[in-house]
Amino acid sequence: MAAAAEQPYPIRPIRLILPFPAGGPTDIVARTFGAKLGEALGQQVVSDNRGGAAGVIGAEIAARAAPDGYTLFLGAIGVMTLNPHLHQKLPYDPARDFRPVSLLSASPYILLANQGLPARSVKELAALAKSRPGQLNFASGGMGTGNHLSGELFKLAAGVDLVHVPYKGASLAVGDLIAGNVQLLFINVLPALPHVKSGRARALAITSKRRSPAAPDVPTFAEAGFPAVETSSWHGIVAPIRVPAAIVKRLHGELAKIARLPDVKERMEAQGAEVIGSTPDEFATFIRSELARWGKVIKAAGIKAE
């Protein structure tokens, strides 16, 4: 064991567990950072998609992996900060089982409205919703998802009563929004923009702190008078809790360099995402704040997992 501990890290490929099926935004983050991290470390970083159960399956596998730096986990908002409030029993604990390495990126949501809704801004929407309590609705990709909770956050901030209409995936929800079957939808920037540019849907505001380079004409919620509605779908690297500090330091050092690369920023911004590259302590603080904030929203809205 002593001899193994003295070996340089890494000496073999690293597995990066993704808690969702292949083909989604998680894959884009994993491919972008994973390839660069592999080059920096001199070993391949292999993505391992373990989707299912809202990310619980992948998170459990990662939490139980050997804490040797050869299994990493791509933590996301749902797995790390929503699931603990939605499920009474989880086979993992974000704080107890994982050690944060770096928050890599964050993708805000755009609030879309169908063209039949007589509201051209968030302030007009809030006024309309207050005049018609319980008569307006918003769609989501499912109960307890990030776009669902963004809608609940807006309801609390604006003091309005909107009816939630969950779908089995955001793509189905946006299709019904365009068809006029639902009125509002919080959705990530990249899938929202084609519908805005074609005129099939109207962008009211974006949930980022600053306007997105991918959608510079869309105002932030803060600009619209609702600064509390600031949220995003985010991804970061964590490791099993007992991974040595020296390995965390090495991984963070390389990821921080990668986050500053122009081609990485360009690729992620093209996806509507902001590159972050935080320190382990900053990421840990962020996770705690997200846990606390979403716990209040979920409790106030009375949300339970399906």
C-alpha cells in the first residue's frame, strides 16, 4: 500500500461517471473537459454513462467507488441538490459521500412564452398572472426537474399562481408550447434559441446574472425586476469523499487551466453555458447554498418526487 501511494498519479485511465444517458448536455461538458483533462494528465478520461432514476444510479456507483482518483463523478444540480429534498431515502449523500473538485459550467434557463400569450415582458406576465390566478400554466420536463423548479422559484418571487404541467422530457414540453397547448416554459438556452429566432416562441427573460452571449437581446430576470430568479443547470467534478487531498489539488489545478482555454470557452458559450472552473472550497460552498435554497423552494411548493 505504501508503494502504491508513492506512485505518480495517474498511472492508468480515469473513469468519469455521468448520471444520465448519452446524448444530453452532460455529455457535452464531459467530452469538452474530459478530453482536455486526459491530455493534461497523460491518461485517457473515459466517460461512463449510468443513467436512470433521476441520476441516483450513477451517483450511488460513484459514491461507492474506491477513493483513489480513478473514478470521478460529473455532479449536476438535480443529483447533488434537488434529489436530497425530493426523495426520503437516497443511497448516497452529496455532502457525506463526495468531495468537490471544481464547478465547471452553468447553463441558465430562458423563459419562453407561446405567441398567443398577451405578455411581452416578465412584468406584463406577472401582472397578467395576478389578474388571472390559476388560469395560466407552465410546462416542464418533469416533476422536480430544474426547469420545473425554476418555474416554482418565479412563482414565489412574483407572488403568482401558475399551474404546473409536467412532461416526460423538455422536448415534448417545447413542442406543446409552440402548438399553443401550454403557455410558458423554462428551458436551457441552446434548445430555446431556434424557436425564438423562428418566431414560434417569445423569450421573456433569462435566469443568469448577466445577459448570455448566445442570447444578448434577452434581458435577465434582475433587469426585469425579479433578481431572486437567478438559477442554472450546472455541472461539476466531484470524487469519492476519502480521495487524497493531493489528487484533488492536481485535478483542480488542471481543470482550472482548462477552464481558461479560449477554445473551451468558445465551445461552451456556443452551447449557451458559462465556464467557471471554481476551487474545491468554492464548489463546496456553492453546493451547500444550492441545497439550502432549493430545499426552501421545494418545501414551499410542496413538491414530491413522482
